[in-house]
Amino acid sequence: MACSYVFSDDKSFLQDLDYILEQSDQCPSLLKSQSCSIQLQKQQSDCKSNVSCADLVDLERGGCILQTKIGPIQYGMPPETIKDCLNLGMEVPTFYIIPSKRFDKRLGISTAEFEFPAYFNFFCKKKQITLICTPDTEKAIRTVFQETLLGPIDHPDLALDFYHKFPKSAYPDFHKERSVFSKNPSNLDEKLTIDHLLKFCLFDENNTATITEGDITIKIVKDNNSFKILENGIYQKSIQDVFTFPSQYYEYIVTKPDDYRAESMKNIKSKRDAAKEQCPTPLLVKQLPEMTVEQKVENWVIGNQYQRGGEKKLSVVLWDQMGGHVESGSAIFQLDIDENKSFTPPDFGVTILGCSHGFDPKGSTSGYIFWVNGRGIMVDPPPFASYHMKQMGIPSILICAVIISHCHADHDAGTFHKILDDTRVEIITTRTIMNSFLRKYSAMSNIDIDSLRRLFIFRPAIIGIPLNIYGAYFNFFYAMHTIPSLGFSVKLENKSIYFSSDTFFDPDQLLVYKNQGILSQKRYEHLAFVEFKEDLILHEAGVPPIHTAQSVLGKLPNNIKNRLYLVHTAQKDLKKELGLKIAKTGIENTMILIPSNTNKHLTTIRRLDLLSTIDIFEHLTLKNVRWLLDSVTSEEFFTGQDVIKEGTAGDRFYIIESGLARVYSTQKGQEFERYYQVGDYFGESAVLSNEGRRGASVEAVTHLKVLILEKHDFWFIFGDGLGGQGPIIQKMKQLTAARRSKAVHCLFKNSILSELTPSQKTQLEMIMREHEIEKGTVLWKVGDKPEFAFIIKRGTFAFYDSPEQDLEELDSGAYVGELKAMIENTAISTSIRATRKATIFKISKKDLISFANKHPGIYMILIDTKYVE
């Protein structure tokens, strides 16, 4: 048997397969792929292919493939993994080894995303996939697939998804609606089950999994850190059981603008480019081009770059009063916007992060940012969307919420990546979808549901009444899909956007389902009689009945199609002859219905929104907030302009409202450089000090807008206004002390703490208190109740009388502490003492728990560890 898939001399099977793939609108044509021809040609049993049977192929998104005589075996299954195979011209495997670590808690991404390999093989190739795993993993995967393939078993809280006046006769009957989709395509009289798509090959008591096909027997032997592959008893390869994503997702040092090193932006960029050359970035960043600080623009609208007079500009097309895109010559105007500006979100609009589907090797899965009064609401974040937003210069502080439309992997795979990105974020969806999401990710990550709930703020979407979210009114509805799927329309002032979610829209066929008793009269009316009155319509398209056929949308009147953009659709599948178009991706193609700062009356509200996201203001009373808003003024600086100079007198406190600033010092022995974005602040040291001298310089890297508080107002609002030196003054003084002690230098020596955002580092500095420790001092021992954690500034420490005693000594930059014991109020399981005279930064139990609870990514890392170097 050949290494790759074996076909007979007769090409009829290939032609049939190609026809299926072409007709599906969801799978690429295999015959038309040049690189696939190698994999699809007739192979001889002596493995005369371009890849030998024992070759190991690394995949772009992570994981690897081993060619064997029963076909390729893949280790690890990151999101969109089948696209790597399709782009390489390789056969999509049917055998998969599940990593022991199924979920990367550091990134919030699954390493065992089996959904689309299963869908591709079953629906496109009529094959099952075999998952090689432990019995516990099989149980977890069946739980996940129940939620994603078949949908929740029951919907006990369905009534809570609806406003109490919404007619119950219009509720969806998910079990009946699922009957349309949950049929075995090979036998329509048979109900689709998990076992139609999946087979499991389990490790036995000897940690061996065995696969036999014909006269070929493959054994996978699992030891502590690897899988050994044997073919008919002959050793082939060992695969390390350590799944890693592309290095740039871990190496934030070359992607985040917060370096304290005295490097120029040019050097940082060259390092970033070098890192990308060594490890290419997966598809999404190619879809969303990285913007350097010199290229960011303030008001992105629909348009393209062009050259004029040697100066780069952006041709911007605005929307007419009817909300439709109008060609040149009509009642519309263009603006030339200098690209030397920072990104400022619109008052109302949408950025498309990805516009394709899970089977398209050339496109990114669908995802969106809806901008409402300058705040971002992500809808169905694609994998690593937060990372790519940082690449584009969109600060995470601007994204305040995530809407989950449904629990298919191409719609929720990036949600936990965003949840773990920074501070706690709001998750907006119905209770039914939220419960399904929690069951799915609890099984996937092996984290209990209660712990997952603590990582975010759940804001229930209620169907049947407009919900005011950040000043816009959202009307949610249940679409018709294989599992519960949430669409919405959203209105701000006199503009509106429609988002279909994954849905089957076909009035004629919906009438058939109504007549068959699958849909109630009211439910049918809600699904079939969509008015499409919104200014902008984002509607999915794909293979019916799981999705909406383009032929149906093509029949809509032109006045609707002019406002309609297809999403969840591959560019190659677009039927232009129907008058349809696909939404463009990237911030440069942001569709703006209301430009930024159009309504000047909203300025105070937007500033309040910004201030509410800044950690130091969490203790302010309503009266203090009023004083703050009354006292704050604003000022603008242009690229390269100094905001403050090191050594000069200082009597102002600054908060960045938009743009990017460089904070640096050229003082000998004190040199550093750091970059601040929206929500970061500076100038506190000078306003707290009697001397009032600036300890660093600040210059505008881009067009910069700052909020300013004079020294006397600062002391009144945060000091006397809180009955003396209130908690904010105390925090500021602690921050000043920590910075004098160079606490942040210790953070940069730590593999995890170095990756914190500038705001997170600032918050951590505020709770770090310096202490001197004598050699031999025991900080705690097994059985003690935890009172603090610490970060080593200088000196060394060693564990003793505990399993960690064989580790090497810990030195500068190492974090030591047991967060789990602190939260659960249980005894410490380690003993540790100073092996040299040392200086440490203590973090109290109360402060560490509070810090971790505010930052889910830190919580997820520290909850299961006792030290981090």
C-alpha cells in the first residue's frame, strides 16, 4: 500500500469527488490543485512519492504529519489545521494523535480542534477520522461533539432567552429544526450520530494504541513525553508530546510596543521581520496586513491606498444618507487622509476580521468588530484575533465585549484567546448558547465550569426587546442552523446594521418546513419575512440547508443587494453574476456608517467609558467621577512632538485618549524605552513629588490625544476629595517606589510576566513591595497557610522538603507563589528558603487574588503553577 491515498486507475472516483467538492461550495477542488496532484496520483507500494513514509512534516499552524503506509498520521489539531494540508497539497489525514495537553491555557486555544477535520473527511470524502487518545479524552471529545455536531441535548432555560412578552408560539423547537440537518447523508432515513464521523483508537494499559489495515499494523506507544510510531514492528519516528503554536504568538517581545530596552522602533521592526522569516505567520495576519506606526490612520472607511505626488494616501469612500455604497459621481464624497495618524474607532461601523469559512485554504474564518461609540464588540473572534489586532495597532482596551453567535469551531475558536487577553471582558449571548459554550470548553480544557465562569462577565442576550449596549440598540433573534445560532440587528441614531449569523434563509423551503410541522407559524414568519431595511447587511452564504444559497440572495431586489455584503463565503465561490459581493477584510476596509466624534454630545460619555477601564479609578465615587470629568482637559500632539521632557518641572498628569506615545530616558545608567497606548497614563511621579521633576521624556509616535489633569486637581480628586490621601494616591506612591526600585526590570526577566501589557505591568508594580531577605531565611514551608507570593530582584532561592527540591536555584525575575492555595485557603505544598542574601518584591495574598481575578490570562497560568521563571 502506498504512503498517500491510493486510487484505482479509473479516475471516476476522482471525478466524483471533485464534483462533490465543487458542488459543496465549502471544499476546494482537489483535481484542480497542482500540488494535490502528487497526492492523488496512483502510488506504488514501495512509496514512490515525493514524501517518504518516515518523513515528518511540520505544519504552519502547529503540529506535524507522519507519512505511513496506511496514510498520514497527524499529531495535534490547532484551529483551521486542514488549511495547512490543503495549502501544502497534502492529503487531509484521517488519523490524529490527540496531544496530552488538549488546551493551551496560556493562549486560550485548543490543540485538539477535531471538528473541521471530521467535517471535511465525512461530508467531502465520505470517511471517518480516527482519534488516537486516552479513554478520558474520548469522553471529553464526545461531550464537545454533542454540543457542536448535534447541539445541546436539552434546552431547560429556553424561556429565559426571551422577553416575557415574546410569544411562546414563536420560540424555536430546536429538536424539530435539527431534524432537517441531522441526517446521515449516505442514508437519509438514518439519524446522524457522533460515531458516523469519529472512530476512537484508545491507548491500552501498556500505553499502546494499535491500528490495523490489511497487512499493515501501526502501533503508537505513549511514554512520558513522546509518541513512538512503529509500522509492522519497525520503528519509524518519535513525536514529542509537546504541542506548540507558531513562535510569534508566544514571543510578544517582537510584537508588543512596550519594550523597556533602549531600541529604536526600526530595530524592533527588524527583529519582528526576522522572527516572521524564521516562522511564517498563519493566514489571518496575511489577511489583516500589519500596520507600522507610520502607517496607521485615524478614520478608516471603505477604500484603497494610492500614490499621489510621492505621498501615500488613503482613498476613502463614505456612505450616502441612505446607507448604500454609491459609485463616484453620485451624492458621495472622498477624503484624502494622511496615514501618519493613529487608529481611531468610528462612532458606528464594522471591521471584518475574516470573511470565509473553515474549508477555504486561502481565506480566514469569519469574525468581526462592531464599533459602537468608539468601543469595539467582537463577534465570533477568529483564532488569535487579539494577537493580530495588536499587530494592527488596535489596543485591547478598545474591545469591551464579545458576542458568541454559536458554538461551531469556526465561530468560537478565538473567544478564549480574547478572554485571556487582558482584563475581564463581557461575553454576550443567550443562556442556551452560553451553557453549551461552557460545557464544550470545560470538556476541551479540563477546567470546571465554575472556574471558567469566573474568567469573564456574562451579559445575557434577551430576544424580543431592544437591548441598549454601549448606546446602540441590539435586537437579537435565533437563526435557523444545525445548533442554536444568534443573529441581530443593531441601530445607532438613524443608522443600522443587520448580521444574519449562520442561517438557512429560503422563504419557499421554510414554507415547506412549516407545512411539515417543523416550524410554527410565528417562527416561520420571523425566519421568512425578513425586511432587510438596515443600511448595511452582512449575510452569510454557503451550502443549504446548513447555510443560505447565493441563488436565494441573488433574487433580492437591487436596493437590498446594494446594501448587502456576503460573509462566511470563499472568494472563489462568489457568484458575481447574481449581483452579489463579499465584504473586504482588515481595518483599511472598515465600513463606517457614522465617523468618529460626529456627535460632540457623546464626548463626555466616551471619556467616561475610557476612564472606567483604567484600574486606578475603580475606587472613585460618583461625586469623584463628576469632579474628574469637570477638571480634565484635552490636548493634541503630532508625530514626533514632545509631550514632556525629562528633568523639566512637572505639574500635569496625562491619560492617553488615542494614539501611541514613546516614554524614554537617556539618563546614564537609567536608559529605557517604553510605548504607551489608549488607556495608559504617565506623569504621576512628578505630580506626587514635591520636587516635581520629570523622570522621563514622552513623545508622540503617532497623532496623539491626551487627557490632562492639573496637579492641584489631581490632589483634590484623588486626595482631599477622598478624605485625605485616598487609595489612588497610595497606589501612585507605591508605583513610584516600585519604579525607583526598578521592579519592572524583574518583570522583563520572567517568561510570562514580561508578556503583560503596559497597563498590566503598571498594576502589578503597584502591589510589589520591596523587602531584604537574609541568607537561610525560610519564607514558608509545607503546611503553612499562604500569605504572599514574591518576585526575586536579586539573590537565589531553593525549594526543599517538597517534590520541587531537585530543581535548580531560582534567581532574578522568578515568581514564586501558590495562587490556588490562596484562593481555596488551603495549605502550601512547598518549602522555600534563601540560599543567598536577597532582595524580593512581596505581593500580598489579597493583592495577588485581586490582580489575578481582573486578568484571566494571568489567573489561568498562575492557578496551576508554583513558580514561573
